[in-house]
Amino acid sequence: MVKRISAVVLASALTLSLAACGSNNGGNTATEGNTGSKPSGEKKVVKILHWKQGNVNAAMEEINKAFEAKYPEYKVEYTTTGPDDEYKQAQRARITANDVDVLADLSGMRLSPKDWTPGAKVPDWQQWIDSGLIADLSDQEFVKNWNANDIEKAGTYNDKVYAIPTGKVAMSGLFYNKQIFEDNGLKVPTTWTEFLKLCEDLKAKGITPIGVAGKDVWPLKLPVFALQAKILGGGDQQKWIEGVWKGETAFNDAEAVEVLDKMKTLQDNYMIDGFMGIDYASAPSIFATGKVAMLADGSWDAPTIATANPDLKFGYFPVPATEDAAKNASFVGKYDVTWYAAEKGPNKEGALKWLEFFSESENYTKYVKAAGFIPTQDNIATDSEFIDKELTPYLGDFELAYEIMMINRQNVGEHIAAEGVHTEYLAPGGEFKTAKELADVQQKEWEAAAPK
């Protein structure tokens, strides 16, 4: 998910972005990939920064137009860039140049160092708050519109509210073709043994069990999130993560190897041929056209699948990681788009006014329906059969995925970088023939990155 970019390129991009910020003023609605703008007359501009995400961007356009209609004294400049590193560069450039009023972040306020993580990197959002660049929203009335538990998990730092998490997504499940299951007398598995038998039954009938977009690498982590959440620490991955830092658990202990080994089993035997060459944009159509019975993907892609084949009957179930059906019966995931208001941006008043408008139930409902997120406001009618029937029964107490919880050491090696388990390094696609070989290298990289 994280692309490697050289320091030279990164520095150049940051310089160019800062230069662009400093040379333009005003408003330009729905600009893409640039921070330029046009004069906006006497209107007060609210500058919003976000990444390109088609369905969410479309909803934002509608909300921004409604905001401008209600408050004609304001003009919204909604700027989008590419995702991942491109967006991170734009974030850093705009917030440090005080050239943004509202900015999006991904996954909520996560990976803040603990007292048991000596030398851990301080994430950008925490640096911005500590530097006084992010507004404290604690006293804003609109915060009460949001679910208190979600605000606590994804919007609070040092007992103050700094962010609004706009939705949750499940990441540890498999989409499944209900027609294929029905035609072949198959049921949703609830244990690991049942899951493997299901895959074998599909293969015996000449049906490819699982599709995944291996070319982009990060989608390979999605099934692993289920394995990690239910296996590491005996089902308490937070305990396991803390143990790694304290030397009580390890990347090559029995539980960690089991995670890798089970994912290797899926990659070796049940995933579509050539999955390492399939890009993420193509994966939904491969599933929607019936080429595979299941698809490893996040719940956010349900609208894409439905668009690719409106007649397809599909569901979504958690990867059953263990032999304990009750333990397996829940998703893990993350918070998706999270909004911050800049403390020192050009128009803090406008930023708060926009967040207040966005937080109104009517406006938020339009947004969450278009985004396909699990709502972070209570009593929101999404009118989504997928969310109500496929996701809600497995949600329970929303549990965060490993990559949202794992605080990594700085300068770790590539085999555990970016909070990933990196099963792309396992044969046949990678160099390691067994899970234990990869696990041993991961533990060596972890130890090598320890503070001296």
C-alpha cells in the first residue's frame, strides 16, 4: 500500500507543493491534484483537502454545493490528489504552510507511541496537534452528533477531540457469490477446517475459490487481518503487539508463524492463477462476472461490485481463522475518512462552519450512503441491505485491524515495514519457501531496528 519513494523525489515534490501553495489564493471547487486556485471575489473560501475516491468525492461535491447554497458568503475549494504517498506529501505541505482549512486523514488517530514503545516514530497527526496546527473540537456542539465510542477511538488525543471519523469499514472478510454457493449446496464456513473444505469442494467442481488483487500487494493483507486478530495473543492482538516490544512475543513465535502459514495455504492452493498480476481496479469485475466464488476485499467495495453486475447476489463473511466458530464470528476493520480542522488555516471559522454542516444528520446520511461506510452516527438509515444483513450481524464491538494497532520500530526492514505481514514474499511469488523462513527474517529485522 505504501510506495517506496526516494528522499530526493520526496523532497522535490514537497518543495513544488509548497511553492504551489504560496503562489495561489482564492477558491476553485473540485480541483484535482493541484493546490492552485482562482480569485473568489468577496466570498470567504473554505479550503478542503482530500484524496481521489470516486464515490466519496461525488458525495462531497453534493454536500459542498448544499453548503454554499445555505451559506452564500462561503466558497468551498475542494482539492483532491492521488492516494498514499502523493496525498501524504500534499497533507504535510498544506498543513505546515497554513494553506488548508479542513483535511482528510485515513484510519483515524492511530499509532501514537506508548510508554512501552521506546524510539517509535511519532505520527504526523500527533506532530501537528503538538505543534498547534490542528483545532481542538472538544467544545463544538456538533461533536455530540457522533457516536461517543467512535470519537473516543478515532478522534481523541490527550482527552481532547481533534478529529471526526466519518465511517467504518470491515477489512477481514470475503465477498461470496450466493448463486455459486446455492447452486453447489455450499454454506458460509464458520471454522478454518470448514473453510478449507469449502475451497476444496469449489476446486473439485472446477470453480476458482478466491480472487485477490496481488499486483497492488496491500490487498493480500486483508485476509491476514482476520488471522492476526483471532490468532495472535490467543485472540488479543494488542497483548501480542505489546509483547513484541517487551520481548515476550516474537515475529517467529508459534502464533505468528501460524498466521503466515495459513495465508500461504490460501495463496498456494485456492487463489486465482496469476493473482500477483491482478490489479485492484480489475478485481471487482473478476468477482462480479463469476470467475471466482469469493473475493478478498474490504466492505467498501460493495458498491463497485454492485455496479459491475447489478444482478449479482453476493454476501460478505469473516475469514474463519480458527476452529472456534464464536471467536471467528466478527470482522475487524478501520475508520476511513477522518476530518481535521486546521487551527492556523486561512479560514478556521469557515472550517468549523463546514464541519457543523457536514455533521447534520441529513447531510451525513447522504455522504455515508454514497461512501458505503458503516455509520459513525447513531440512528442513521443507510437503506443498504448489504450493511444491514451482511455486515451488522458480524460487527459487535468494532475491533481494529493489526495495521491500525501495530506501532512499528523506525527503520525496520522491508519484510515488516508499514505495519504489514508481507506474504507476497512467500513462494511461489516470493523468495521464502516456508512461513518459518520469512518469520525468522522478520524477527531479525525487528531486533536490528531496536534503539541502540
